Amino acid sequence: MSLMADTLTIAAVSAGLFFFLAGTVGLLRFPDTLTRLHALTKADNLGFGLIVLGLLPQSPDVASGLKLVVVWLLVQLAGASASQLIAQFASKGGPSA
Amino acid sequence: MIGSTTLYGLCATGLVAIGLYGLVLHPSPLRKVIAFNLLGSGTFILFGVAAQRGAAAGLLADPVPQAMVITGIVVAFAATAVAVALLLRLVESGGSTLEPSAPDPQDDRPS
Amino acid sequence: MSLLPDFALMLLILIAAVWTVSARDRRDSVIGFIVVGLLLSLAWIRLNSVDVALTEAAVGGGATGLLLLRACARLGPNETEGVSLKVSLRILTGVLCTVVAVALATIVLYPIEPAPTLAPTAAAHMGEIGLGNPVTVVLLAYRAIDTLLEKVVLVLALIGVWALTPDPLWGGAPGSLRAQHSSGPLTFLAQVLPPVGIVIGVYLIWNGADRPGGTFQGGTVLAAMWLLVMMADLREPPEIRLHTLRRLVVLGPVVFLVAGFAGFWIANGFLSYPPDLAKPIIVLVEAALALSIAVILGMLVAGPAARAPR
């Protein structure tokens, strides 16, 4: 049972890290604000979700597992709102660099 | 062999040096405030290193320096707020030559 | 090998710090400072100080960052080039700063043995009072006088900021915190997040007795929720002449002082609590302090009055 949980953790966290890496490469390589934002938010949301999923089997009790899920939801909410705001600022003629 | 605590201690000395450099050399007051905060952060981390080295009595780190740092961070924030308010007031009253002129202190909306 | 993450973190912190000091644009510098603050809170976790990590993330990165960004917006977009400094002066300053760094590094590399510690004394207080978080015990029992004076400093800082109000505007409200492009997503966030944030703030305060968390961290989360609502323009900053606001500002220190003086009658001196009542008294003091901290931090970010009272 614990072996299965550990395998799931390792697989999910590794996949999550891969998406983070992909998102960061996108951030560095894409030409303008909107595409960079796209790469970052899409890939990082998936990556973060996978990391939380991978950590869930390791949580000692239900309460800490629920806390992880709450953290995930809050980051989703904050990330989505922040990227919307950045995109709006960029499309209204903010710094284009 | 250097332990991780020592590594953070060295990081703190770097922060202090960088902050001090900015504090002394930057002509702009706001940049001085930021640099001073960096210097402060370095000092706080040195407290953290002392706390980590003072781990005893079954505690992971000495709680007294930790409590002092928590107090320090909040006081540093309060001091920064006063400094920024002073700076904005100075610029708005046309007393500073180093910052560009700021918009009218009155809020843009009609009251 | 196990030092690799620490080394990488240290490198990142130093690079961000150099960026903060060397960036040409004022706003870039502030963003660099926020990054340093967030990285430092990771460093605090590595130093086994989770309480400090929470404070650093909330106050050092969050609240200070918001304050500085707001100052940037009010100062205008461009950094004026100040007096151009001579290279020799730069080198001299660099050398002096390096000397300071080397002196500090010597202290770090050759510490006194055995390391001085007050942990056993703090642990003894923990047993007496029955709280599980040693940092809370130090803040509110063992060294409560420091915490009390720090609250007074916060009130004084707020008085200092308010004192900068121009005479005709005295008693009015601070300038609006409304974001430049106040819009749908921000309004949505400011409507959805505060209920959750308030629960988390209260949880941090309540939890602080036994696990990492406490008055400062919880109070800052509460302040952040209030600031978010003001930034989305759902509520305007209150006028600083309001009595309710002023009472909330001094509530924490007053409750703390009353609890402190009560120590003369119910225990053996100023700021000492009888063992069986210690926990309820500390929780009461913490609740009052957190409320005051939230109001003070919010008003410190909002700044002096910028509109005449209505």
C-alpha cells in the first residue's frame, strides 16, 4: 500500500515538475506578454495540480489532505485573477516588453 | 564541511553588504528605503542562524531570536510606512530635487 | 549533495538582491524586493523557523511590497537620474561594504562554542503555561513586554503617518487604493476571497497557540483582505477621524496593558498570568491584538488623509 502511494507521489510530482519546467521555458522563450502568460498559467496550473495530487497520499490524516486541496483551490483562484489582471494591463497598452 | 545554517549565514552577510551599498550610493530616497529593508532582512537572517545554532531543550530552534525577528519584521514595516509617507509628502510639497514631481496630492475623484 | 537546494536558494536570494539594488527602474527594484522577501521566507523554513517564514511572506514580501508599489505609482513612472557618482566613490563604497561582509562572515564561520541559547528557559515557560508553540510563548508570556512595546511602536507609526496629513484635509480619508485598471477579475476576487481569507486569518491566530502561526500572521492576512476590498473599490478607506477606527487601533495595546496590570492582583507582577488562567488570557489578548494589527497595517498602507472630511 505504502509502495503504491510512494510510486504515485513520485510519478505525479515528477510530471508536475516537468510542466513547471515547460512553463518556465515558455516564459523565457515566448515573444510577448500574452503568450508568455499563456505558457506560464496553463503549464503551472497543471504542474501545481499534479504536485498537490502527488502529495495527497503522503498526508498523515484527512485534515491535512483537505488543507492541501484548499491551498490548491486558493492558488488557482489567485493565479487566474492575477493573470487576467496582467493580461488586461498588457492589452491596455502597459509595458510591452 | 559547511552546514546549511552556515550557508544561510553567509547569504545574510551578502544581503547586508548589498543593502548597505545601495543605501550609501543610491541618490533616490525610495531606493534607499528599499536597500535599507534588504540590509534589515540580512540582519534578521543572522538572527535566524543564531536561533538555529541555539537549538536545545527539544526545540528545533531557539524561540527567543525567532520572536525578536517577528517583532523586528513588523517594526521594519511600520518604519518603512512612515519613511514612504514622509517621502511622498516631501515630493508633493516640492521639497525634493531627486524625485520627479508627483501628481496632485488631492485624490483624482471629486469628493 | 544535500546542500544543493540550500545553495541554489542562497544564490537566487543574492541575485534578486543585486537586481533590487542595481535595477534602473524604480518599479523593477520594488518587484526585486518582493521576490527577495518570498525567497527569504523559504530560507526561514529551512532554518526551522516556520513562524518567521509566515511573517516574512505576509509582511516582508506582501505588505511592504504593496506599500512600495503604491509609492512607485504615486511618484510617477521614471526614475530621475540623480547625480552621477564617480567611479572611485563606487569602488570605495564597494570595498567598505565588502569589509563589513567579511567581518560578519567571520562571525558566522567561527561561532562561539557552545552556542548561546535561551531555549531551555523558553521551554520551561511552555510547560508552565500549557501552550505548544514556543514562539507564541516567548511573544506573549516570557518576553511579553517586548511585544507590548512593539504594539505601541505600531500605534506611534500610524500617528506619525497620519500627522503628515496636510492641514486642510485633517480628519479625512486616505487616497483611494483603487487599482488603475480596476476591473471584473479584481472585483470578483475581492468578493470571493475575503470570507475564505478571514477564516484563514482567524485560523492562524487560533492555531498560533500550539502550532506555527499567531497574531502577526493572522492579523496581516486580515489586513490583506481589507486592502483587497479597498483596491477593488468595493469599500473606500475610512476617514481617520472616525472614533470606531481609532478605538480599534488602540484596542490591542489597551487589552494587553489591562491584562498586564491585572497580573499584579491575580499573579505575581506585571504581565504575569496565573497558570490555570494563562491560556484564556493569552487567547483574549491575541484576538484583540490581531484586530488592532489588521487595522493598523491596513491604514499604514493607505497612508495619510488625501481628501477633506465630508
